[in-house]
Amino acid sequence: MALALQKMDSREISALQNYSRIEKIGEGTYGVVYKGIDKRSGKMVAMKKIRLENEDEGVPATAIREISLLRELTHPNIVGLEEIILEENRLYLIFEFLHMDLKKYIDTIPDSELMDKTLQKSYLYQILQAICFCHQRRVLHRDLKPQNLLVDKNGAIKLADFGLARAIGIPIRAYTHEIVTLWYRAPEVLLGATRYSMGVDIWSIGCIAAEMATKAPLFQGDSEIDQIFRIFRIMSTPTEDIWHGVTQLPDFKMSFPQWKEDGLRKILDTYMDPEGIKILRDMLIYDPAQRISAKKLLKNPYFDDVDRKKLPAGDYDGTLVIPPRHYFCLNVLKLEEIISDESNVCLSFEFLCIDPRKTTQKYFPATMACNVYYLNSYLYCHLRTILHRDMEPQNILLTAYGIIRI
């Protein structure tokens, strides 16, 4: 995978000398983040240096995932990956620079003050816009926390650090439960579920929303079991009546203490209005199958007073207005139009009715043109790091002029 990454990017990377490191601003398991400057433009950037200490393992899987996903996730509320630099055994990811993360911003607010309620709601809406965009593309972030949300001086907030993110399939596969910083981890993950979906991100956002309101994490556990009990103390211990299947999760114990009182409103009453608490409660529903989606949240009347004109993504509310990436290639079937309503999306393609299997004698091997067309379609996709994954005769079409399209 490391070799493939190097070949893929060697044509487009520029020398590291184009950037100058200013200071270290963060450090994690897989590398160090520096504040830097692009010498060519004078623009500030964030330089994420990935550790490549073990040459046998190559580029860490987290870096490969982050690169591949960020190339597809272009959104005003997702931090932009501007350049990839791979030289010898050094890998740098160059990101747009934002001056502060949400955690640091909350820490700058004086003890006697709270975050402005209008800004709270704007930040929450923007976070939901970004995560809805990800979820529509079947991508889970899996590590949402204030430290991974970057803010600028103009009221924008952006998702960052997609190292633990991953694209999901249908049906949802079994995944590791080592995701998300403990305080923002969903209960299904804490209880050992290996199959989960978008709800893990929604739970994290609910915790972040509460923290913006109170300036303190909602559930501050110091171990997995302590985190579980802190959630149960505030939300009550879940039962089969409110969360079907909870008792079957690997780490659920019938001997767990039975807290009955729901104390969420008591904690939030002085910080949030009833509508805000209702939104938060919808995000913190125990049963992930019943937990509200980002798209439904974006359409909730609670956000009607958010000034969309001031938001980077405007009035994006989850409706499919940004089409999937188009592939303009002679040998890829053309997507003509996208038609969508509240619950359906229709993709309109050009029509080809000729099956190559029925015209083998006419076109193969009399001319090599079709073979070239066929290989060109593969090359076009692979250069864009795309696998077709269903290449069979039924998915290979032929025009009346002998041009193959996949």
C-alpha cells in the first residue's frame, strides 16, 4: 500500500522546501502537527508529519485512510487536504490552517461566562452539515471530539483528523471498538458492539453540543467501565424496553447497578432552552437504531433562526444538491442527470444497448481498439484510486461505433 501511495502521488507532490515549519502545535500516535507557511504564497498551513519508523509496515493505515477519504470529502466544513509530500521515508500531509480547535476556544472563555448561544447553535449546525455530508457518502468519522473540530475567526468550524474514519458497506461489517476518545464514545461501542453505524458520530456530536453549552464534558470517565456507569447515572441504566438487544451486547452485565432517574434535564436546564435539550436528547438516544440522523437534525425547526447566509456551506441541509463526482471519460458510462426529492435519488445515464459478448466476432480480435478502450477505462479509474469491484461482461457496454464503456 505504501508503494502504491508513492507511485500515485509522485507526479503531483512538490518538494518539502516549499514549506517552512514555524512551531509544533500538536502530537499524536502517528505523528506531529506543525504550524507552517507556504513560501510560494505566504499562506499559513498545517503540516502533519506521519511517522514512518517501521519501513516494513510502510505508511500507517490511518494515514492511507485519511488521504483516500479526504480526497473524496470536499466540503466547506471539512478541513482541506492541500498537498501530499512523500520523500524518502518522510510523509507530510499539508492541510489548510485554522488557528484554534474547539476545545481551546472553550478554554479561552472566562469562568464567569458561557459560549454565546447563537454561536453554539451555528457551530452545531455546521458540524451536522459536515457529518451529514460524510454519512451520505457512507463515511464514519469515528473520532469526533472538540480537539478535532477546528474554528476560524469568522465563525466557521471544520471537521479534522480523519485517521480513524472509514467507509462502511452494506451490511455493516464488524469493526474494532477502539474508536473515539472515551468521553465521546457511544454506549453501543462501550458495551462491545462490533457492528455499528452513523449513530456513533451522532452520539459524539450530542456530547460536544452539551460541552459547548456547559463548558464541561458531559461524561468524564477515566476507564471504559467508569464511562459506562457515568452515562447510566445521568441517563438511567438501559433496559430491553428502551434499547432492544442491549442485554445481548458482549460487555453488558446483568449485575450492572440499576440507576432509574434520568438526570439529563437537571444538568442542562440552566444552560439550554427546552428545544435545545430535546435536540440533545434525540442525539443521545440509547438505541442506535432509534437515534436521530444528521439529515433529520438539519431539518429540525430548532435551527430555523440560524443565518445560513453566513455559513460556509450555506443552506445545505442534507438534500442531495451536490452531485457525486462525475467521471468524464470516453470509456466510462456518462451520468446525464441527478434527480432527487426528500426520500429518493434517481440517476439518469446515457443508454447503450449493445452487449460486447454478442459482437465478439465483429470487434475482437480484428481490431485492438476495443482492447485499448477497455484498458483505458481501468487506467482512468485506478489513477483516481477507484476500484470498480464488479467488473463482469454485463457491466461492459459497447457503442454502435465500437467504443467500450464501463
